[in-house]
Amino acid sequence: MEQSDDPVAVERRPPVDVVVVDDHPLFTRGLSLLLPGLSEGRVRVVGTTEDASAAAALVRRQHADVAIVDLHMPPPGGTRAIAAIRRADPLVRVVALSGLAEADAAIEALRAGASGFLPKTADPEALVRPLLAVLDGWSVLPEAVLRQLLDDAAPTGERSIADQLTADERRLWRLVADGASTVDIATTLHVSERTTKRLVAHLLKRLDVATRVEAAALAGRVGLGAESGGLGGQAGGLAR
């Protein structure tokens, strides 16, 4: 009886074919030599070009799975190369590289159609997992860039709200965002429930929101930290 579930055969996959679009020959040569060994044969470089305008044609010709594109290339530039590659073959994944790990560069690349963005200073070994990840449908960004994107996502007006509040108001906001009930807040602040309701109503007005849920959501957007030494185990999501 023929054996059909050989684990070695199941795990064996065709190599990921990569093209490199970069105008630095030493960098391109280094990737071509190092990626196959670092990936244990899972990744191979099948073509390179120093001309951004030739990137899409190279990808089609080599039937590449992934294109690594330097954003800072001579005209027409890396961003246009990414867009051209994606138009030529929407199934090809693109990982953009930049010497500057900045959110603006990442946004530029992602809008053009890239599935990932990495600083060019990353070791070649650090490229292997992102290359495989984008093929599985993931988007890849350095943690620092992701945090910057999330921080920039909050409107400037929202981010400045916390700075306009008093320390007591910020403490109350943290309690509301932590899901504390009126009784919990009154106990923590050592005030009556009636006073607590008045303080919360005043806070909602200051925040220009109608409900505690909206106040909690706003706290999350502006990155208001959880209160230390507050209710401890009383936390129960954003709001009740």
C-alpha cells in the first residue's frame, strides 16, 4: 500500500522566489548570497535590478513571489516601482526597505501596495521571517514604526485633551476608563456617590462626550495610562 502522508513531503515547500529592486550593488549582492543560506533554502533571489522602472517587468519575467524594493531609489523611485509591481501582478507581495525607519515612509509604501516595511539597517537574517509572513497574508512593520503610527492616528486635538485636565480630573478619567462603577469611584476618591455623579458629569462635559463608554474609548485613543494602585482587580474592560 502506497504511503501518502510522508511528513517530510508534507513539510517540503517550493522555495520563495524573490526579486530585489535596489540601486546599491553591494547590498543586492549580499542579499543574493545570504538569503538562501539564512533561510535554509526556503528563500532564493531570482533576479535583481537597479532600475525602478524595470521592476514590474522583472517580477513578471521571473514569476517572483515577493519583491524587495528600496524606497529611496532614483526616479521614478521605489514607491512608483511598488505600485507598478502590484498593477502588473496583484498576487506578488512587496516588502519595502528604507534607510529611515519613519512612519511617513511606511505609510507611503503601504499606500503604494507594499505588504511590509523594514529598515534597511536590519540584518539579512531578519528579512527571512517577514518574507515568509507576507506570503501568508500578514503585514509586517517594526514595532517602533507601528507605535508611531498608532500614536499619530489620534487627532492632535484629542491628544491635547489630557494636558488640559487637572490631575484629579485625569485620575477620575482613568477610573472611568477602567470600568469603575459610581460606588467604586466614590470609595476610591473618598467622596459621596452624589458628588461622584456630579464629577463624572463635569468630566464628560470637559471631554465633549455623552457617555462613560465614549470617555473610555477616548482614553484609549489618547493613550491615557491605567491608574497605578487604583482598583486593582476591579478592572473589567473599557467600561460597564
